[in-house]
Amino acid sequence: MILTSNTSIFESVTTDAAVAIYKSTNGIFESLLREVKELSRKKPDAVMSAGKVKIINRVLNDLLIILKEEPTGKYLEALDDETLPQMSDAVLVMVQFETALKSFQSRYYRLFSDTREYRWITQEYSQSKAPKAKTKKS
């Protein structure tokens, strides 16, 4: 389907609130993932510190708010903060989040052919583009 700015029915929609969470956490998550991957390359069997797990889980828990209801969400969970994971295990968990984030963006961030702009497909945007009901004048 070709999307135009007048398209009022979208196959998949999210919310402005979910987009805000995505935008505020995605960059931080990417930085954390790079750092954990680098640490895993050096010492894959090293156990993560409780402090690192806490920092990472703050971001993962925010992401779970928007990703848990997505098709890939059933595979996602925060790091276990009781039995601290090894670096390589943390990378595995975080890569699942990375994949879910890419899926979220490709599902809801779309190019509109008429305006040649990318736009988030949200309930709020969809409602603003829905045909307005006409009222009777008396």
C-alpha cells in the first residue's frame, strides 16, 4: 500500500507516548549495547557487576513498556539482577532488544509518498487524518 498524508487507515499504529519512549531510550540503549559488546569481546565469561545490570535494566525496563505488546515482545526480558549474567549472556539479551527496536521502527516509521517525509504512524496522527464527521446545521 502506498502511504500518503491523506491515508486514514493504517495497518499498524502506535502512540505518541510510545514514540517518545523510543526516541528517549534508543540512543542510550545503542551506546550501552556497544559498551557491553566491547566488554564481552575482552572477557565473555566475566560476570557483570550489579551496578552495570542496574543501569542496563533501567533502559530495558523502559523499552519493555513499548515492546512487550509487539510481536517480538514475548521474547524480551530484563537482565537477571539476582544471578548476575555473564557478559556474553547480556549481549544475547540486548541483541534481542536491538532486533525488537528495529522492528518497532520499521513497523511504525514510514515514508509518505506525497510529502516525501518519514512520519511515525500513531493513533494520534491517524485520528488527525481521519475524515471528520459532518454536523447538521439547524
